[in-house]
Amino acid sequence: MKNIVIIPNINKDKELSVTKSVVEKLISCGADVYIESKYRLDEKNIRKYDIFPSCAELVIVVGGDGSFIDASSKAIENNIPIFGVNLGKFGYLSEVEPDNLDILERLFSGDFKVKEKMLLTVSHICGNAETKSDR
């Protein structure tokens, strides 16, 4: 994997310190790292985007399980895997802790497995209007 999108939760990583560590580790492994332009992260060699990059091969979420679920729609829309760095309480979905970022090196050696998870679709009908959400 070479083209990796980072999606941080600014409420959990207020100074983006964990995000910076993730970016540095990925770049040191040879990745092209993308982050949305709205985040004030001026790390060298990071690519900013306003439209999700079509070349993305992986989404890395820096946050908790809620952040992981929120970002999953981008991964699903682009048919790419998602990986979580846990800044939350439980880490059921975001399993990697910030003090274990060396594990990211496995992304470049192929030493990983992609787990398929079920997707839940919920519809809410009120009158004639329907609201649908995939999570």
C-alpha cells in the first residue's frame, strides 16, 4: 500500500500529535500520505485534499470507535480497507494503540490480514420522507 488517507478526530487528538506520529511513520516507510485540507497539519511531504483522492488504497482513522464508524463510509464508497489508531476508551474497532505505531510497518511488508465486517443499514420513515444510513 502506498497511497494512504489519514482521518483524525480533532476532538480526541487536539494538537494532532498522534496524527503527526502516524504520518511520520508512514512517510518513513515510503507512503504517500493524504489529509483533508481543513486540518492544520503542515508536515513535510503530506498531500492535502479537498476531494477524497481516487488513488487511496487505505484509510487510517486516528480516534475512537465512533470515529472509525464515521470514517467507514469513505472506505466503503472507495472500496478500500480501514485501519484504526485508538484514542478512545474501548478500541473494539480501532485496535492499535498510539504507543504501538511500529505495527504500521506491516502495511508495507504485506504482513497483515483484512477482516470483513458486517454493514448495518438503517432506514427511518417519517411521513413521506425516508432517511437512510449505512454504518
